[in-house]
Amino acid sequence: MTLSFFFDNILALVCISPLLGVLILLLVPSEEKITCLNIALISACVTFVFSLFLWVLFDPSTSFFQFSKILFYSKTVNLYYFIGIDGISLFFILLTTLLVVLCVLLSWQSISFFLKEYLISFLVLEFCLIQVFCVLDLFLFYIFFESVLIPMFLIVGVWGSRARKIRAAYQFFIYTLIGSLLMLLGVIFVYFKVGSFDIQVLAVTNFSFYYQVILWLSFFASFSVKIPMVPFHIWLPEAHAEAPTSGSVILAGILLKLGGYGFLRFSLPLFPLASIYFSPVIFMLSLIAIIYASLTTLRQIDLKKIIAYSSVSHMGFVTIGIFSFNTQGVEGSIILMLSHGLVSSALFLCIGVLYDRYKTRIIKYFGGLVYGMPIFVSLFLFFSFSNIAFPGTSSFIGEILVLFGSVKISLILTFFMTFGVILSAGYSIWLLNRISFGPLKLTYFKNYQDLSRREFFILLPLIFIIMWMGLYPFSFLTEIHFSVLNLLEHLTNV
């Protein structure tokens, strides 16, 4: 294999690497747990390294899809298995491959049964997520968009931490599936109208305003549940509360971004008139999400539900940024999605550390951890400040760009958005204070084991990337910029 062949097919290698890991795992006996873990870790690491080559070789001076390959073509239904990435999808693939590596490392001691099946589920989930971000065919996007539900359903329902895990898994599956059925009708309608599923063909197709409204609503039904937007968020706190820690990491880090990515990839470029028409509704629902979810976070007693509701609030900023229809707002929403994927994943990892030691997530049982777990408290302090968009962190860049974008739309909208920033600081600092400081609750804590070396090195890359994105955001914005400009051209031409 020559070097040029490797570079020409690097995206295809990223796509198939998780499947190769699955095939090897299928040949290994379930009793060989260390072997299974090593194979899964090697597969995840190889996929991550290949995805880094995408960034190194990516040309930021163009908005065209790069590393494009046709893997399969069916003349019968005019269906292309066509893959390619632009600046918008590049970093979502990198985020996916990074978090899967961390989740496999996290599973080294936390999963005690069906370990082989658990690792297979994660690698299949990684494969489906990568396809969602790189496939350029609308029908195949829908297939992989929905296929993500199956391994995630198993991860929550089989390896969940509490008795309500089956109910949470079904709730997650049914909520997201029902919304996506309307999207399927929209996909079928688009095919009969245009005769193609190719995203690049659809991008230059002019739908009438009436058709745009119907199709936009059908796609919105699916994307709004995935983000999730209020009032379609009910499944999220339950799924987070019952999922294992690694399941919560993927759920918050990647799955919540599928809806935002869908808006950017399909709703804005394919249905620009309908996107503009419905933007006031999006702003209203997003403001409700920001304020309502923040207030709801303040009254939660489960540590995971606190982070889950804060995710709903942060996604409100994302949707406002996407539908601001200007460069600052859209770029800020992408940065904020990436930042939230890192920060929320880190917070769920920290909560998982506490649960592994003390087998509870009820906040009243915690207090004074700074006396026995100083390293943990130091890292939790950093991630909490990242969650409130403290200057120097990645969330600050995302939120400030979204606020700049929203100012161009409405000062009143921006004014109410700032309440979300204040409430975010309130519940994050309140949580940090109750867990870390105050009286030492010796009644409930028999041993004070601080972070292990493995746990510390799982969290370390997240700290590095959050600070990198916060202190030098242009290394990310440069790759995104021309793809965002190309996206906004569809809106300026209507």
C-alpha cells in the first residue's frame, strides 16, 4: 500500500476501522476479557489516529467536500454510498473518535458482565456515528441516523446502573423513533420530487415555499427530539440517569449533536425559506429551554440529572446560533456543540468516578470532598468553570460568538439569553460548592480514594483540548469558516 493510496482513502479507512475491530472481537472468546479490551482499545485508537490525518490533510481554503469516495452505487434506485467531509463535519468525526477511545478506557474496570458484547456495541455505535457525519446521501444518512438508536438502546437497557434502566431505554428509543418516522416521510417525498438522494443535487434544487414548510417540519420533528428542544426533552434526563457512565459520555458528547448537525446539513441549505419563516418559533423554544432547563437544574438532587438539564439549556444557545443566519452565530453554535461535547463528557466522567466509589449520585450525601479527593476537586472545578463559559475555555468562545450573532437579530433576544448565562453560573457553582466544600460527611464515605492514574489520564486530554479551543480558537474556526459561508449562501440567495 503506497502512501498516496493511504491518503486518498483515509476517510474510507476511518469509516471501516471500527467494523474491523468488531469482526476481530467476534472471533475472541468472551472469557478473554483483557484481550477483548485490548482489541477494542486498539481499534478505537487506530480510528482516532486515522481521523487526525483528516485534519492534517484538510484544505481549509475551500468549501467543497473533501476525501470524497463512492463506496457503493445502485442504479435501480439511484442510491449512492457516497462519503465526504467539509469543515462542519470534520470536527464532529474527531470528537466521536476521541470520546470512544476514552469510553473504552473507562470500561476497563466498570463493566463486569457481557464485556465483549458491550465493546461490540460501542464500536458499532462509533461506526454509525461516523457515517452520519460523512455520508452524502440523504437516505443513507437517515439509515445511519436511526441505526445509532440500536446500540445506544442496548447500552442503556443492558448495562445501565439502576433498576429503571429498561424503562429509560424504551423511553429513549420510542421518543426518538417516533420523531424520525415523520422525517422518513419527508425523505421519501424528496426522492419522488427530485429523483435523487444526493445531498449536492438537493442543495441546488428549488422547492416551493409550500413544500419547504412541510419538509422542514418533517425534518424538525426528528432533529428537535435529538437535540433535544423543549418540550421534546423528556427522554434525556431519564436516559442519562440510568445509562452507564460511558453511555452518558456518548449520549451527551455526540448524540445530542446529531440534531444540530441535521439542522446545519439539511434544514438550512435545503429549505432556506422555511428556516427563515420558522426562526421566531425556534428562538421562542430555545429561550424557554435556556431559562426553564436552568431553573429545573437548580432543583435536581441527582448529579447526572443536573448535567442532563444543563445540556438542554446549552443546546438552546446552539439552536439560536444556528438560526441566527450569520457567520458569528453559526460558527459559534458549532464551537459550542464541540465544547459541550468535551465539557459535558468530562462532567459525566467525574460523576462516574464518584458513583464507582460511593454507589450513589444523590447530592445530599456529598460534601467536603476537597479534604479527601483534592485532585478530583481541582479537575471538577476546571470543568465546572468551563461549563459556565469562563474566559479561556472553549465554551466562552462558543457562547460569545452566539451572543454576537444574536445581537444582529434582536437585542431583546440577547437580553433574555444572558439570563441563561447567569443561571448557568448559579447552578454550576452551587453544585461545585455542595460537593467539594462544607463539612466532611464521614457517615457516608468510608474511604477517600482520589483519582487513579487511569482516570486522571482519561480526563487530561479533555482539559488540554478545552483550553486549546478557548485560547486559540482560530485553529478550529479556520477549518469551519468557508463551509459556514457556503451554507449561508443558500439563505442569502432566497
